Amino acid sequence: MNKILVSLLVCMGVNFTNSHAQKKILFVTSNQDFYGNTKITTSNHFQEIIVPYHVFTTAGYLVDFVSPKGGAIPIGYINSSDTLQKKYLYTGWFMDKLAHTMKPTEINGDHYSAILYTGGGAAMFGVAEDKTIQEIARKIYHKNGVVSAICHGTAGLAFLKDEDGSSLYKDRKITGYPDKLENKEAEYYQTFPFAIDKAIQNNKGNFVYSDKGGDGFYVVDGRFITGQDPSSASKMATEIVKLLNLKNTNTSFIKSDLDQVKEVLLDYIEGTANGQPERLRKAFHPNFNLYTVAKDTLWIRSGEQYISNINVGVKNNRIGRIISIDIEKDAAIAKAEIVIPNLRTFTDYFLILKYQGAWKIVHKSYSWRELPKKENSR
């Protein structure tokens, strides 16, 4: 466990685990050879693979390929007259990567700073429902990595949820190939398990797109970067590199879990002391409760009851300090001391959990002891 002792709200020279992943990016591809159960061939979009691959490797990133079954993947939509496509099409070691993609069980999400779901009609099948790939994406995202997708690759995000079942990209802008531009009369379309835009909306995402198409449309919303079609591949990949480079060079860009937990505790301590109920709502899970024992009876209050006693802008003389924080993955236990001069000293114990990318206080137990009152001098 990562146990950190903190006094007077200052971390006392303890090294915290580096949150930056290696300079590696994971490409998600599909093994699907045909549209559904038909004999209509489908494949992974070669341009949507090699364009971002070229951008990433030129920027110094390593790229690995994964598919639900591992092994060789079908490739198509190839223009062998295009200079870049021709270069990679006839590069043996690169094509060998596509012939030997890894299985999801062989991937350690801790090793990657971004994940990209590549497109092509094959992306509609076998990827979105793969639980192990979902877990890899979650891990990358929760380690402050980037989640990206292009064109039909956005189908891979359809069911992407956090451990508690909530959408990983709730209210985020996401793009991909819109249903409006599909040929709905064609046989291939009848095999699709879902429409990408509706699936994203059903998972609480905000699906956006360009009516024109082919105009390089892409969207950056937090650490979700998505492109509508092949024309966006270079621009989207460049934005991913910019974001990753910013993360790697600007230490203030990414806050460690320790710093985030400390901020949550400060929202509680300072929000109470300074009459700031909005900071308490930020710190508390909606179902947060406080527990203590008074006269040998368990006393329980809800977070909302606690907040209702805070008058906006009214400060008090509470003095708080964090004593310890103990973090393990997405759970933390913390201890704080709150002194009300001449009255009481409270000892607070917190359970703090991380979900939807943020830490929240879900439980507080506390006790107190009376302080001797100082006599007024005359």
C-alpha cells in the first residue's frame, strides 16, 4: 500500500508513484473478416492505422496492436498509390505487426499512455463487447492517459463504462462515423449490431459530427480525442501527441492521486471552516454519511444534513490538519484532526473512493474529546 503521512497539510518528503505511463500507444483492431454472418468482406481501415502510426512513431512513441482474438487481422481500404500507404504496405516488419497482433490478456494497461480504436467496417464487430479491452481502456484513462477513436473505431467506445457501471465519457463530446452518412439500404448496414451515434448517446456521451464529412472533423474533450473519418487521422493523432507531450513535460498538468485526495480533504476542512457549502458538495459523494457514537448510541447524519448547517460566507475558528493518507489503487483511507479552540478536538476517519475519474468522500467516522476551557483574564 502507498501509505503517506501528512502533517499540517504538507507532504513530508515522501515519493509518490510516478503516474506517467511509458511512451507507448495501443492500437485496437478487429479480427472480423465479414459483415456479420454474410459473405460480404470487411476489414480494418489501412489509412486509419498507418497515418496515426506514422505521426506517433515520428514523435518518439512505440505502438502495439491488439485484437480480440490476437493474430492476423484483415486490412482493406488500401490506396497503394498513396506514398505513405505504399511505404508501410511494403514494409515487412510493419506488416508483421498486423499479422501478429496481441491478445487482450497479453496487454498490461499500465504500459500505455494512450489507446486508439482504429476504424473500418470490421471495427463494428467483436471489439465493443470485449470486457478485457474495456478494462485496458479504463486503466489507461484512470492513469491519466488518452482514449481515442476514429471513424467506425468509435464503435469500440459503445459500452465503455467505469467499474461502477457509469459511462466513462458522460457528457463528453465524441465523434465517429455518423449513422446519417451510412447507406442504410445496403446489405452491409443491415448487419451492424448498433448505430455508433446512438450507442454513444445511450452511454451518456454527446455525439457530434460534421454534416459535410471528409473535412478532417475531430473533437478534443478532456482526454477523449476522436475523429470522424480518415480525413481526420493526421490532425487527431497530432492532437494526441500534443496532449501526451504536455502531460509528460508539465508536472502541474497531471495531479497525482495523493494530490487529488488532499484537495478533496481540503475542500471538506476549508469548506466547513470558511462557510463554503459548494466545496463540501464537491468533496462528498451524494450518498455520503457521517457516523459517531454519542451516549453509547450510533448517531448517523447524511452529507446534506451536514451541509445544511454551513452558512454561506460565515467563517469559524476551526483549525484542521491532515494526519495521514493511505492509498491503494482506487480506495483511500485518511485521518484528520479538527480543533475548535477552548471546546473540542475531533478526530475524523475518512473512506475516499475514486470513480468517474474523481475522488469522493463516501464515509466519515469520528470521535472527539473535550478541551479544557481557558478562564477569561481580567
